[in-house]
Amino acid sequence: MDPNQLKNMMGKGGKWAGAGGGLLIAAAAAAYGISQSFYTVDGGHRAIIFSRLAGIKNDIYTEGLHFRIPWFQYPIIYDIRAKPKKITSPTGSKDLQMVNICLRVLARPLPTALPTIYRQLGKDYEERVLPSIVNEVLKSVVAKFNASQLITQRQQVSLLIRKELINRATDFNIVLDDVSITELSFSREYTAAVESKQVAQQEAQRAQFIVERAKQERQQKVVQAEGEAESARLIGEAITKNPGYLRLRKIRAAQTISRTIGDAQARNRVYLNAGSLMLNINETDFYAGIDDAVVKSKKK
């Protein structure tokens, strides 16, 4: 083959190879540009656009696929879902007692104010705003109550903190969905004083109970004595008016004694005088003492 012809063929092949490489580079650049021209906003998020020419735009982009100009624009994505945050603040009560309060807040940015939030606070708006306003509100609210009122009126304290904190967060375009007190503790000295007071109150209540019980027992004895006196008086009047009452009581006593002896005979044998046990009901001297007692009471 002629060397000149071979040289011409190689020159043409180089030109085609250069053209093909340029096309590949252009295609790769186009693919990269297209991939960088779109971005996705996930659910529960919002996006704003920063332009190298105009700065932060006021448009807010919702969930889905969106277009941007590569290099000139890039998205700033915010999570607008409520996120919990715990903040602990030591503060003083109205009676100068130190109180440690742990507050749990559910905070999220106001979606319509994301450009303003980014300009003024950035993406870490929670760390910049929440600790300061929570401490401010807690100190102002707790200072209105005594230490004991913080316990007995906890619901009222929580509502007041919630109201003032929501109003304060609104100035920074932050929405608080929930504010609750998760922990409320006092100093060791105050806790020991409260426990001592509770023990003293319990002892006082116990002493009062003992006094009341003694009064009740005394009243019971008085009523019992009065009842026994009244019973004795009525029995005396019954004996005076009708001797048969005393005879009836003696017969009942004899019945009780006989039952007791009957039970004892099942185990042992008992030999006793019938007259001493008032078991001689059929004998004539069974009512002798009763008649004498009735005669004496009538003479009186």
C-alpha cells in the first residue's frame, strides 16, 4: 500500500475519533447538567432557592420534583415537622426557693416565613432562639408563684408558661404545637424541709385522732354507766311492782347453769349441791329469798 494513502486514512480516522470524543464529552456534560437541574423535596419539608444573582427568593416550594439553574441556584430545604426539644432551666420562685424545671416543647418553623427565618436565623433557628426565650419565660412565670404553689397549681403554671412562650416564639416565626412541664424539682434543703413538715402534720393528725378516740371512749363509758343505772332503776321498780320478774330471772339463771353443767358432764362428772346452783326449782324454799327481798323493798 502506498504510504501516502495510509497516512491519509489515519488522518481521517483521527478526525472521526476527535469528533466522537467531543460528542461523548458534550453528552456527559448535558447529562450532568440535566441531573443537577432538578431536585426533590421530601414529604414534611419545604424548600427555598438561593440565587447567586438575586439572593434568597421569596418563593416556597412544596413536596415533589422542581427545576433549578445549576451553579446559579441551589435549594435550601427545611423540615417543617414538629420536633421535640427538652430545655432545663434553674430559676427562683416568689419565696426565693431554687427550682429546676425541665420543659418539653414541640417546635417547627412557620412555612410561609422560611425566607425570613433563613435571612435572620439560618437553618439552626432552634438552637439560636428556643433556649433563650424558654429561660426568659420560665424565670418570669415562676417568679409569680411560691414553691408550694408550683406543686399545687401545676396545671395553671403550665398553661401560663405555654401562653407566654407561644406568644414569644411568634416574634421569630416559630410555631410551638405543645409545651409541657416534664420535671419539677427543688433543692435538697427545701425537699428535706417539706418532708419534715409532712411528718409533723402526720404526727399532729395522729395525736388529734388519739384525743378524739379517748373522748369517744369516755363518752361511751358515760352512756354505758347511765344505761346500767337506768337498767338498775327499772329492775328495782319491776321487782317492787311484780315479784314474778325476779323469779323469772332466777329461773333463767338456773337454765344457764344447767346447760353449762350438761356440757361439762360430757367430759367429766360433777357432783354439786342443787340448792347452791339454783337448780331446786321444784322445792318450796326456791323463792324464799325472793319473797323476803320484795317485802324489804316495799317497806323502803
